[in-house]
Amino acid sequence: MKIVSTFHPSSSVLSSVKCRLGTRDLEHLVVAKLNRLDVYSLRTHGLQHECGLDVWGKICSLKRIPLYETRSNIAIMLTHPDPELIFLAYEESDAGIAQLTVKKQLSLFERLPRIAEYFTDFLIHPSGNLAVVSCYAAKLKVITLKGGNYQEDFDVSFPELNVLSLTFLPTSEGEYALGILYVDSQNHLQLSARDVDVGGLELSPQPSTLLQPTLISERVASHPTELPLQLIPIQPNTSADSADASVDPFPGGVMIVGGRQVLLFELASKESQAKQRGKQKRLEAKMKSADPAEVAKARTKEQERGFRKRKSKFAVDWPWSEVSAWCPIDGVPSRFLIGDSFGRLSMLSLDNITELGIILVPLGEVSPPTTLTYLTNQIIYVGSHLGDSQLVQISSNATSVQDMPSLTIPSDIKTVTSGSLMTVSSKKGKEKAVSQDDMDVDDENVDDYSKGRVVEPMGSFINVLDSYKNIAPIMDAISVDTDGSGQTQIVTCSGGASTGSVNVVRNGADFKELAFIRGLTDVTRIWSVRAMYDDLSNTHILISTVDESHLFRINDSGNTITLQREEFGPTSGFIANQTTLAFSNFYKRENGVYGNSRLVVQVVPTGAFLLEWDTTMKMYLERASWEVKNIPPSHNRPLEIVAASANASQVALALSGGNLVLLCIENNAAQFKQLATHVTHSEISAVSFTPLNAQKAFSSILTVAYWSSNIVELFTLAEGGLKSGPGTRSPPLPAVVRSLLLYNFGTDTSSKGSNYHPYLLAGLGDGSVASLVWKDGALKDLKITSLGHAPVSLTGCEVDGKKSVFAAGNRTTVFFCDKNRLVNSSILLKEISAASRLNTRTFTSALILATPTGLSIGSVKNLNKMHIRSAFFGLDNPRKITYQPLLKAFGVACTRIEPARIGSFEFPTSSFHLVDDSSLARLGQYKCAPNEEITSALTFKSLVENQEKPFFCLGTVVYKEEEIEPTSGRLLIFTAYTSAAPTKTSSLELSLVASAEVKGCVYALKNVEGKIVAAINSCVLLYQLDISSDESFAPTFSLQKLSDWNHNYMVTSLGSFDDRVVAGDQISSVSLLKVTKNRLTSEARDYGPLYPMSVEAFDQTNIIASNDTLNLVIFTLAKNLRGEALERIGFFHLADLVSQFVRGSLSSSDQTKDSKLKPEMLYFTSSGRIGVITDVEDKDLSLHLTELQRNLAAVIPGVGGTSHTRFRAPKDTRGPSDADGAAYGFLDGDFLEQYLGLQGSPDLLNKVMKGASEPERLKISRDEVLKILEQLQSLH
């Protein structure tokens, strides 16, 4: 059984809308992603998240439903797995907690009609009384609304089959008309309109007289079905200029955008409509004539009207790529923002349109938009699928006057200056004069529509206020450990158009370095101390090495900070010639009350010394001591202190031989008092005497770890001695304990408090941290977290207001409590040998860390935050990525398409880049021939003259004109070496050492058993790189074809494990092959119609695949009567398109004792989602979790679909059926983890645990369920 969980949610934005949802005077921005809605309020400081809603399905569109006054509801349309319309309302509780609630879920699914091919969307009339939905060809669903809520619906048919766009046309109140842009049966682009008869439950059988049907010229859109053409309604302008009676009021219209020109067609006047209705009646009368000739003539006349080209009232050339988004500017109904597929943003102005025509003003570049929403004060939200979503502001003046090549207007489009528009607008009527240089001239060679004006670009007017990270679409990804520390990183190829990027993704905390002090090396321990115990600021730092101790004064003026080493004379009590085991401020005790003092305690191997800072002599003077020389040795061995721990009034000393001595401050004297002694009979490796209650000056619990057994034992100080119980000993840990900390991560100081979370942490010598819960007087639930291989030190601290523990070894992490469980958040710090809290005038609540080269001072922020570091490639869109550890570099294959005007040929070019794994700087590159594109990449190492050398193998396709299926490609083998003449942009050279021509496109490459496996069209081929060397000559390289396997239609994806190869045939299914010596042999295959998009192998016998209907499938190699075959053992609807599988886990995962969950695979999707597939190794646990999912589905309702079971049921292209089976072999991890959010709802918890009947009662306890789900959550 596998569990599917999400690490990084979908980040691609599909739609957005601004509206006022609540009763408060706040405007909101609603953002729709693939399967989630997020509501933000517009505040002075920016966008503030109010609430969110997960949806079971794929959101395709989002609209606002106007209500009374200025309030709105919202509606969303789902297209997958089944079409559905959902009406939502925004509600706020008395406490100000907001949520979206479902008012109506309307299924749009029908079994028989053909799905709409080009336009699947819905419209809301500006009045809020009517909605129209298009999801099937030649059919619309009309919905009447009242008060923003669903009232009733009815279906209507209409003859326009291939609809490209719909819009409501401006009409009188109570009347409705639809503008329809469609492609007719002769592949002509047509614009027409039909009236909506709500009372008659139909569309008008004849085109509406409001907008006469017209044929759109091919010069506007030569291939209309390949362009995202859109209709924009234009409201009428009745405020005609009274000074110019010749200018008629503009009656409104509809604008077509998305072609080579923007066309504006004017709506018919009342008189014109009446005239058209008269003509229509006369034509209908002739159609009913008894004379066949007259009927035929009338039909011919009707057809002629349908194919008549009518001139648009206004037009302007569109100089850039396909229009991908538009929005009106609030308060100015005659202005629109339009963005193209490369992110070039412009404003379309209809101001004074009857005199100036349509004016197109270039504004600048943004992310390629899928949605544009005007917010307020020239601020626009740009939602993007290919790049980061943005909050931008349009400035009235150019923010950059630099030439922007992407905004360049093609030479065949004339431009005007902005000043010339002012000249034209100042002149009226027929007397106005415009220079021939400032506008197009009508002649026989100029298109009739070219009447608008394109303003010459004058730099950028865009200010980016904020960005929202997006890593969609993920085209390829790898998981690598770049520094050998065991901490893996996810690296993705993302973006498109003008926003290609390589992203490094991790989840963890930030460390902000504030200062660095070089030269202080070989530090084993570090402490910071204050002048007086109750002071807030530290004055000194003690640094201990293996055999010395050094005290430094902190000089912090507020502007600069320095460390000054304290030089002490023979009168000082400070021990400098030994390593320090413990150092801490100490209280004094007078009349039984602890008080402020200048005392400190220093513990060295020879003893414990009570010191006091003398303000006159500026040094520590000894006040008391406890020395091992005064203790008689046992077993003829010299005694020494091997471990120590001190708190505000107590000192714990661990002596060689296993003896424990506890000291405290004497009452009314600066002396030590012996509290207790104890003999453990085992050598002690670490002790901790830190109180669980930080407000107390003493502790009653002592924690001790032993060398030989690796066991930690907790002792209670009572009646002058140390006592331990049966539950106070830990199980044997994997390695020796080098540091200990019993720590309360909660704010409550009593065990009865709800926020009381005591844990025992043990830093082990093998680089891991053991954690156990201290509950009811016993240690429970052992958990191991790996931090590399160096001994781990533990330091209590506070991060973002949470009590935390900083754990440092080869790698570092911060432990803290979240949702009543212990979690950890990694930090990008390495080789930290010691750490201590630091608080000074300049550095408040900071940490001081000992690194191999010095001391680093900084602070930890943003616990458990998603961190994404990006290298932007712009128009070079990364498509394939691989990692070569010998070069410490990524190999990135890119495809580049230069922006071009609609209808112009877009010529792709391809290149391969070497990118540094640390700085993400480009180190070198190779550019392909103009007609060649890199489609796959692979890296490997090979011995050349007894030395390992790095190699890259690139698979390409060669484009040829009028070729439907590729017939030519190449395999290219490169090696890399340091350039003899490095430049600022290149320090490595790529050298082509071998190549081979192939008959097709190289879709995928894998390195198996030292050989290259290539998927080329319908074949899987096996190659080997032959290296021949001669002492007198340089080595020579050649590619040798060893074997081929040709039993497919189109192999587009490969997976591998050891000597096994998985081939994904996109037209058929998957096959399992084996590399045996120099041959490819078939092990088994699946013959079902799967249409796989990506494949990978778990191991030698288990395979995972994703397909075109957004499912996950698992196969296993099984035996039957006919031999071996691939048996389908898992089928699950993910509702997202997986582009890549990567074997492994997100990081060095936590290991709980007797863990039953094992992360096996990562998956990456086109919407930017990253997920984890976890194996449940225990069969009984699989059954328990399956029952839990069933019970949760009955208690937690979802938004979209009928049930969770139906939503996750596998889908196919035929649509749902009553015979469809449920998902099997998979569990929905995100849904299971919703159980953790029910802990505050006892009634719902009981329903889940009991089920609907006695057989559905869960057979595991609530605590066991929590433990398993918390472990599952920690894996992602």
C-alpha cells in the first residue's frame, strides 16, 4: 500500500477576481489555483490572506456574482474529473475568522454530448441575475440567479458548434444577448449574437439584431483554432461632446482580441435593429412561400448574409504574441489591460474613440499572465502559470527609459508618439489635421481595419511591488546531495516563455548571519555569560578547545562590535590551561532565597570552581572550589571529571568510573555544598542538569548517558540521593551520547497544562539526534534524526517566539513543537562544532556558532518555511536537468523561442548549460544547430587513462520541413574541462568527443549497467561509449550500438533500477526490460490502454506510471500460467499531470523505532506540485489506514464531486460510469492528515473512530492513529 502526500502544493495561478465579499468595508482578491481558492483582503501594507478552500477537482474559471450594493458571492467551474459549477459565499465569525461556504454544487456532467473543444467556461451577467455555462458542443446551460444564489437552470441548443469565445453584450435592463465567436463548418471565423429568452427557456433561433453576423478576415487570424481569441464587451458611452454635434454617442460594442488586429464592432442602434427585424420577417415569409424557387432564393439570401464580411467600426494592429489575459480598469470602462504570452503588458484605450480610434500603449514586462486583475490605485495582480505571480503598479512616468527589445514594435506597424495624440485630441470634427507620419493612410495596400494608433514604446512603466513564487510547470527534476552531507535538495526545471528558471527547493529555517569573526578555530565548546545573573546582555564569551580555555570581552557600542581577549594574571581564578566542560552564571543564596550575583561556575577536568567577577581588578577571582584531587582514587585509576552540567544554582559532575557528584550554592556563603553522590558502575558520556521549568533556579531531574550501553537514564533528586524508576531508562541508542538536554518546548510549567511538552534530546556521536517523550514519569516514542556523521551538540534557544533547540553537527536543524508534536526544521549550515545563545546591544536573541574558520553570529528565523532559490534563464526555458558531482555542476538543456508577432514563424533554438551547484552561475554552454533541439540529457562517469572523467550524453531531434513524425536525431557525448581562457560568464569548456546519428527523436535517456539506454521513436536502443587510448596519442571515443528493442508505437519515457529498464509507450502502456550483457530482453509488459506520460521503477519488480487522465498506476512483476506479466496492483486519481518521478525521499528522513512508513518516490507535476509516495510496510497498518480513510470520508465533506471515494477513483477518457471501480493500492495522505485537525472536535473524532456501524469501528486507538499520522507528516 502506498500513501500519496504533498510536499509543495500547486503554485500555478489559473484565475483571479476582485470583489467585496464581507460586510466590512474591505475589498478582496480571490485567487484560483489548480485545486484551491485563496481569499486575500486588500490592505495598505499589501495583500493579507484571509482564508482558503481546497477543492476536489480542477478549477478552470472563477467569477464574481454581484449582489445588493457592492457585495458579491463567487462561483467556480470545475472541468475535471467531471464538469461542475459551485456557488460560494464568504462568511466571518464573531471572532473575525473567515471561511468560504458552499451554497450550491451543480453537476454539469452529461454522458452523450461531445465535450466543447475550444471554450469551456462560464459567464455571469453584470446584473448578477443570469449565468451561462459552456462545456459541451452546441449546448449551453443557462442559470437564473437571485441574490447571488442559484434559482433554476435549463439547457439550450444553438447551431454554432466550435465556439471560441462567449460574452454578454450590453443590453437594456431585463434583456440578455450573447456575443458568439466561432468557427463554422468551412473553417471560417465568424462573429454573431443570439438573444437569451429566459421566459421561453431558449436562445433565439435567428441571430440577434443587436450585432449583425460577420465573417472575420483571415488576415486577423489565419488559424483561429490555434489562437486564444477572446471577446470583450464594450459598454456604451452616451456622454457625447456637446460642442461637436457631428460626433454620435458610442452605443457600445464587442471587441475581438487575440489576433493580428484588435477589432471593435459597434452594436446596432434601435433604428437599425428595427430595420433588421423587418428584413428578417420578410425573409421568413418568403421561406414559407409555396413557390420553391422563391424559397430557394430566400435560403440563398440567408446564406449570403451569414458569409458577409462587415467592416469593424474601429481597429488597431496587435504587434506581439497571443493574448493570454485581459482585464478592465475599474472606474474607466474605456480602458483595458492586455497581456501576451511573453508577459508584455499594454493598455488599450477607447477614450475619445470616435476621434482617435483605439490607442495601444505599451507599458512594460511582467510574468506571462494567465489572469490580470485591476485592484486599486494603478495596482494590478498578475497571476501566472509560467512565472511568479506578481503585484505590480503602473506608473504615470517611465520607471526605466532603457530600450526594451521585447517591447519592440515590428517594422510593418506604424507608431505614433504620445505627444501627437494630444495634438489630435485638441482638434475637433472634420477640421482636425493629423500628420502623415503619425497615422496610417488608407490606400489599397493598407488593411481597412488599420485605423487605430500604436504608441511608440518609451521604456517601462511597471513597478513590481511583490512576487509570489511559482515553480510551475515542472518539466524535469532531480534530487541530489551536492555536498555529501546526506541532505538532499530538489532541483527543478520550471517556467516557460520569458520566465525559464532552475529552482532549488527545500523546507527549513533561515539563518541570517549578522557578523563573522575569523581566526578562532578548533573550538569544541562555547558559552556566553553576563556580568550579573539577572542582566539581559552578555558581556563575555568563553571559548574552549581540546586543552585550553579563552575568555573574550564583548565590546558592543551599538555601531561596532569587537571581541577582546581577557589576559589574567596569577591572581585570577579563571582556569585557562584546561578545557572547560561547563561554564554558567550562578545565583547566590541568602536566607534561603536565590539572588542576583556576579558569580559564575567553571568546570574543568580537575574540578569545579566558583568564581566572582571583580569590577575593580577586571577579572574573575576564585571564591570556592571542589577538586578531584581531594577525592581518593578508586581501582588505582586517577580521577577526572568527564562531563558536567550547571544551572542557576546546581552543578552536576560526572567522574571517571561512573561516579556522580551534585553540588549547589551554600546558603549565606559563596561556597559549594555537596547535594548528593551516586555510583552508576558505568562510564558516563554526558549529563544534563537543565531544569524543565526555566523560571526555576534548580532542577530535581538529572539526565545521565552511559558509554558502554548507549542508554540514557533519568534520576530524581529526592531525600539527599538520586533515584530512578523502571520507565526512566531509554532503549539502547544507535551510538554513544555526546550531549543531552531535557527540555520543555511548551509554555506551561506544569504537567497538567495543555502546552507542556517535555522531550529528552540526545546528540549522538554518529551525527544523529535521538528524541523521546517524557510523559507520566517515563521515556517513550524513540525517534532518530540524522544530521550527518559528526557528534551533535544541543543548545536551547528561542525562534520566532517558540522555544526551540539548536542541534548542530555536520548539518544543523532546529527542534520545536508544532501542533503538539516535536518537529525539526533544517538550516543550511554545515560543520558547526558548538553553539551558544548570545544577547547584546547589537545582536538581540542571537546565536554564536563555532565554524571551522571562525565564529559566526546570527539569528534563526522562519521555522519550517518553504525556501526556493532560483536561477533565471529568461527566454532559455530549462527542459532537462542532470547533475555531475565531479564538476559540482548541473547540466541543463534549454529550449529558446524568440517572441514573434501572431502569425509569424516562431523558430526554436536549443542549448546546454553547465550551472554551478552552489551559486547557480552558468559555467559553460553548448549551442545546437538552428534546426536541432535537445530532448533528453544524461550524465555519467567513466575511466579515462585510469582517471574518472565526467561525461554528458545529449539526445536531440532534427526538425525538417513538412515532417509529421521526426525521422532524424543525434546522440552527442561531451566531456567538460577547465577553460584555458575563462571569461566572466564561462569557466568550463564542453568538448564533443563522440556522436551518432539516429532515426528519430531521442525522447529519453538512462544509464544502466554502464551503458546508455535511449528511447528513439518506437525503439529502445542500447549504446556503449568505447574509449581507446594509446600512450602516444590522445584517447579516442566512439558510440557503439549494441542492441535494439522495437515493439512499441512511441516510447517517450524511461525508468530504471539496477539492470532493469521501464519503457513507457505513450500510445499503449509500459514494458519491463532487462539489460543482459549487451542485449535488451523483454521481461514483461502490460497490454492495457494506459497512455503513460512518465514512468519509474521502485525496484526490480515494481513500477509506477502516470497517464494522460491524471492517474497513478503501480505494476508488479507477477507469474501466471503464461509466464511473467505486469500485474496492476495500484490505481489512483491524482488530479494532476505528473511530469517526472524521482526515486528517493525529501531529505535524511527521521527514523522512528520499528517504523512502518518508508518514503520511496518523489513526483513532480505541471502545476508546480511536489509530492511524496510512501510505502506502508505493515499489511495490518494498511488495512487500518484504509478504514480510517473510509470513516473520514463519511465525516469530512469535500468541495466538488460527490464523495472522496468517487473523486479518487481512476478516470479515463470516456468519462465516469456506474461500473467504475474505486482506487486501490493507494491512500490519500493529505486527506488522512486532516484527522490531525479534528483534535479540537471530540464529536467528529468519535464519529471517525466509531464509523457508521460496528463493523466500521477502527481497530486501533486514537493515540496510535496520531502517532502514525504525525510520522507520515514528518516525511514531507
